Amino acid sequence: MNTFPTLHLNDGNTMPQFGLGTWQSPSDQVGLAVRTAIEAGYRAIDTATIYKNEAAIGEALSEILLPRRQLHITTKLWNSDQGYDTALKAFDASLARLRLEYIDLYLIHWPLPSHDKYVDTWKALVRLRQEGRVKSIGVSNFTIAHLQRIIDETGLTPAINQIELHPWFPQKSLRDYHARKGIITESWSPIAQGGALLTDPGIVRIAQKHGRTPAQIILRWHIELGLVVIPKSVTPARIRENFALFDFKLDADDLSAIASLETGKRIGPDPDTFDMA
Ligand SMILES: NC(=O)c1ccc[n+]([C@@H]2O[C@H](COP(=O)([O-])OP(=O)(O)OC[C@H]3O[C@@H](n4cnc5c(N)ncnc54)[C@H](OP(=O)(O)O)[C@@H]3O)[C@@H](O)[C@H]2O)c1
């Protein structure tokens, strides 16, 4: 049963607003994380080829007794697989590792502008969608310039851009651009990787006021901004904690206190210069 909101994408599909992240979830722990998440009510899982855990996630999914259409699985094309033909091959390999007949959402992981292959890569994703092997296609870590270029050159707007986004780095101008283009924003590192943001006095104060944990306050902030949010944990108690968000609301004072935490600094790499392949 869905107890969380579902968002409508620009391609006619829908997507759960909440899911499980799996970067740095080791293969020998991610199966338990996936099972715990599904039992808690999660219906979406986010992985990527570079996380090296697609096979373990595929094994866990193969044992889950839910109809496939109730699950939403995202994976991502790694940088070294950019290019039209290589992207098609990489997709086949991900699909096989995940033991699935289709992927719900396939993303280009990074734009790698110095390699200048992301337009051709995007054309491969468009073909995969036309073939019905992926329901929705999108990108990750694309700036306005990268997005505008693939839209201009192919006429097809991504359904999603998955980007670093948390109260320290709320990406307002990119979110505004997404809203104008009908692109859903998905937040990665939503709790800023579980570090100092969780002990920030402003967040702790709001948590105490609502009788919630700091992580729940920050995750609820993403939900109220209309973002897709995918916190990662391999700790069963945290996986359950992170999902318990749908029975309280932040008020205007909470939202303005959280807005004041912006530092403008990323935790992760800058998409214009990141070129690890
Ligand atoms: N597209 C991209 O380039 C990109 C980049 C980064 C991430 N992502 C995606 O976004 C997902 C989330 O981002 P992330 O993994 O970087 O960071 P995150 O979800 O902000 O934080 C994960 C960290 O916080 C800890 N944690 C989780 N819940 C907690 C809680 N309730 N209280 C205290 N600590 C908690 C986790 O520890 P334990 O696991 O030990 O519990 C882990 O160390 C990734 O897993 C991945 O799927 C995408």
C-alpha cells in the first residue's frame, strides 16, 4: 500500500516521491537494506552501475513477492559507457544484473562535458524508451547548459534531473529551471551524507519541537519542496526511521529556519569539471 506521495512525470509515468539510495551500500548488506525498505513501505530503489551492487539488488528483488509494477527501479549509466552504442550495451548489462525485463528510470550519471558525448548518449536513452525497455529517462548532475543542449538537439526533455541537494545546497535556480521545463528534481545526498547537518542546532531545535529526528526533519523538507528524495542507509532502524515522514508537516517558521542554513557549497564534485571515467 502506498502511504507516500507519487509524482507525475512529463512522459505520462508516475514515480514514488521517496526511495532508498544505495551508493556505498556493499553487496553483502544491500539485500537486507532492500528487504527492510520494502517491508517498511518503500517502493523505489536507486542504484547505479558504478555502485557495483546491481547484481545483489537484483537478487533481493527476485525474492520480493510484490507485482513488478508496484516497484520503481532506477539505475544509471556510468561515465565510461557514454556514447550511443556503448550506452545501449551498458543498459543491457544493467538489466541483466538487476534480473529485470525493464527499468523504470535510466539516468546518465554525469554529463562529462570535457568528453562531449552526452548528446549521443541521450539519443541512446531515447531509443531505449521508444523500445519500451525503460519507462522513463533522465539525467543526473546536469546543469542548465547541459539540459538546454540535449533539449535543443533532440527535442526530448528529461523526466528527471538527479542532483546534489540538501539545506546547505538547495539549488534554487536549477530547481526553477526544472519547474519551467517540467523536469522533476531528485535530491542526492539529501541529508548531506549524515554528517554535521544532523547536529546543526537549528535542525535539532525543529526536531525537538516536532518530536522527530533531525534526519526526518530534513527529509520532510525535501518532500514539502516537491523533490524526489532517496536517503541511503544499510541500518534497518534508520531505513524505517527515514520513511516515517508522512504523518507530520513543517510550518513556515521551520521552512525559513532551514532556508537560512544555505552555504552554497557542494559536498560532491562540480558537474562542469568532474570527468572520472
Ligand atoms: N547521481 C549521483 O551522482 C549521486 C551521488 C550521490 C548519491 N546518489 C544517490 O543518492 C543516495 C543518497 O545520497 P548519499 O548516500 O550520498 O547520502 P545521504 O542519503 O544523504 O546519507 C547517507 C548516510 O547517512 C547515514 N544515515 C542514513 N539515515 C540516517 C539517519 N536517519 N540518521 C543518521 N544517519 C543516517 C547513512 O549511514 P548508514 O548507511 O550506515 O545507516 C549514510 O552514511 C545515494 O545512496 C545514491 O543512491 C547519487
